[in-house]
Amino acid sequence: MKKILLLIILILSFLYPAITYAQEVDEENFQQEIRHEAVVTRIEEDMQMDIAPGVTQPMQEAEVEIKSGDSKGEKVLAEMGGLIVSNEKQKVNVGDNVLISHIKGIDGNDQYLISDFKRTGSLLILGIAFLIAVIIVGKFRGLSSFFGLIISLLTLIKFIIPQIVSGASPVMTAIIGSFFILTTTLYLAHGISRKTTAAVAGTFISLVITSALAYVFVNFAKLSGFGSEEAGFLSMFPGMQINLQGILLAGIIIGVLGVLDDITVSQSACVFELHDANKSLSFSELYKRGMRVGQDHIASLVNTLVLAYAGASLPLLLLFVLSGGEPVSQLINREMIANELVRTLVGSLGLVSAVPITTMLAASFAKTRSS
């Protein structure tokens, strides 16, 4: 318990002074609009507007009461769906908590747009439900895992993203941040032991291999990092120089980390259980038996990774199918699709490498412990 408390203190001391330069970069360039929280008090207009031949979308004009900022208490008219693409699910009703964008016109005519619903309340309820379930089922280990989740998010928000925005190498930043995440979260969730150390070492070695493969194949496939709409928006931010290809590489590294630590922990635990059940097993026997389990694990986890990426890219895949008639050879050649293929295949290679590496390390640590 003392070791875990000490580890938490060290984590917090690391995160507190994390570089925040990126959040201070020429703030005026980013302040394109003022955002307020508001509540819908009345629907003034609710109609369908034509945006293309045979295609319509909802458009509303609503009275909202501002609930934040210097304008708190003011009632203004805000528009939903007039300037941006919308659908029926985005329509607002009286009493809805929303976010509005206040756009100040150079001619003095201010415009208010309903940009989104306010979801913090529902997300908080979901987070509390998740925490309760984790504690009930996992008890102290579940609570430790939850702390690990917080650490992962804080490292991403307070270290990885600010470093990248401030001009640091996305790949090196992702590797350093990932190493910090995996060491702290695995030791918090599974305790300080040889079994956990084998998993940490196996994960880090596999992560380095994945990073090298990602670098080689992203360059070999001539992927620029401009394969998504979000990347295009990033390139247009004034006063910023972001390496979009590096962002793609960093995304591959971070994305595979969550699956890697699962497979390495399972492999390490399997080998140590085999050793505890029969301490007469040699290093070679431990490795062979652990690999038999690992082979089944690889089959399921590679499929998991493919489906996870496919699910995240489902709207993109549907768009290409509905656009009609493009041959598969041309479809997979598009950078948006090639990005996901490289991400999936490189991540899968990292998973495959993690099994023999972690099994070998765990067998070695288990035999060292018993000697």
C-alpha cells in the first residue's frame, strides 16, 4: 500500500509541472469565436431548408438564455442548422442545455449559433456508474485500474498533446508518454512484481518495434498525414507548424498501446501460473506452453484490433460505398483508407511480436525467482 501511495505522489508531481506552452501559443489566433453555455427557452422557428437538389436539413431559430461568461442572464436568438450540416437528432427543444457560439461581426452584427448539446451531466453519470462497477467487481485492483485510466488521460492531455503542439517530435513524445502510461498503469493495476515487470518490458520492446515498423511503412506507402478532415483543419491553424505525418505515427503508437498491455499481462500471468503449478518445468518448457496459449491470444486480439479500427472508420467506409462503383484497388489506394490499413497491419505486427517477447521474458523471470 505504501508503495502504491508513493507511486501516486510521484505521478502527480510529474504531471503538475507538465509543459503547457502549447496552451499559450498565440491565443488570439485560436479565439475565432466565444462559446457560452445556455438553455433553450423558446423555439421561434422550426423548418426544413434545401441544401442540395432533393436534399433538405432541419433549421431552427431558438431563444436561449446564456448561463456563463459576462453575458450570463441575457436572452438571444441562436440558429441551429443554417450554416452547418445538421440532422433531426441535432434539433433542440425547450429546456435543453446547449453550447452556443457567439460570432462577432466586423460590422457590429453579432451572430449566435447553437453548436452542440451540453453533455457533461450525462458523461458524469456514466463515469460514476463505470467507477462503481469497477470497484464492485475488481475491488482494490479495480480501483487501482481506474487511477491508471485517469493517469493515462492526464498524460495524454497534459504532456503528449501540449508537447506535440509546441513543436516536439510527435513520435518521440508518443513513445515517452506511452512508456510512462504503461509503467504507472500496469504497476498500479497489478502490483510491483516480476510478473508485472515482465509485462512492462515486453510491452515497451514491442512498442519500439511497432514504432519502427510504423515509421518504415508510413514512409514506404508515402502517407502524408493529410488523410482525414481533422488533419486538414490542423494544417490551417495560423502560426502553427504541426508534422501531420508525425501525428499519424504517434496515433498508431498510442492506439496499439492499449491492446499491447492486455496481451503482455495475460502472457506474463499465464507463464507465472504455469511455473507456480509445476516448478520443475524448464525455461524451454515454460516458453513452449506459454506460446501455445499466446497463439490463441494472437488470433482473437488481431481480430479485435481490426474490428476496432473498422468500427471507428465505419462512416468513412459507408461514404465510399455510397459514392458508387469505385474498384477495390482504387479504393484502398486512397490515403484515408491506406491510413487505416497501415494502422491495422502495423498494430497487428506489434501484437504478434509481443507474444514471444513477453513469454520469453516471463519464463526467464519466473525461473530466476525460483532459483
